[in-house]
Amino acid sequence: MTWERVVRTGRTTGLRIDTVLATILTAELVAPSDQLWLVSPWISDVPAIDNTSGSYDSVFVDPSNRLYTLSEILSLLTASGARVTVVVRPDPHNVTFLDRLRRDAIQVNLRVLEHEDVHEKTFCGDGWILTGSMNLTMRGMQINDEAMTYKVGAEAAGTARLDFRHRFGGFE
């Protein structure tokens, strides 16, 4: 069975995707997927989990009361054994995020691919998928009117992962 929710974000709706992203990443820290795919033409090192109040201390090995960025969380997931593939456009906007991710992640569990024509925006684990119009950038998450579909279910996630593997290859 698949559970699905469409979230329309932006200034006009007053909704943001931050809490959905934090929920997804918290669940991943507790029980990491074998494979994570993050496909987005443009990515920033956005705040991913707000632990300033210590609410998420139990999911971190060495917690601190601060904002954890997307690159930090993905790096922690590679340390937990998750194989993370990030697909982006070769664009200067992505450099800071990619440099941090490459520096901190366990390299054997990380693949970064740059494709000139990628325009899809999907983040996918073993049993869930977040897909839609939003780039994982500050503007995409906090300003632009976006539509994102969050599905929880192994079938939808599995289909996406198979498609990504076919299009972009897999871990050797």
C-alpha cells in the first residue's frame, strides 16, 4: 500500500517543505535505506534538520544543538552504510554543496554524477519518494511556489530506483 501527500509550498500557501524533509532524513538516520537517490539540477547545502533545541539528539551519534545541513546528513548516512547517489547539472551553483559532501562522506558509499540535461527533482529511499517541481535550494524550499508529492511505499520507490539505475548506472 502506498500513502501519498501532495504539498504545495510557497509564499502564497504559507507552507514549506522543511518539516517533510526533516522527517524523511530523521527516519533515514534511524533506519538508513540501502540506496538513496537525490536527483536535482540545482542543490544548495540547505538546513535539513533543526536540532537547536536538542529535539533530535537521539538520532545523532554525537549531537549538538544546531542546524544540520543536507550535506552533513547525507554524509552521516554514508557512514551508516547507505549508498548515496547524487545527480546534478554541472553548474557552479552546486559546487559548495558537492565539495562539502565529497569531503565529509564515506567515498565508497557516494556517487556524484553530473548530467547537462537533468531537470528532474526527486529524492528517493528504499520505501519512500519525494518528487515534484522543487530544487533543493533555499529559493526552492522557502520562496518559490512548488508542488511536491511525498509517497511512502516500496513499490513507487522501487520503480524510481530501477529507472535511475537504468538511466544513470549503479554502484559497482
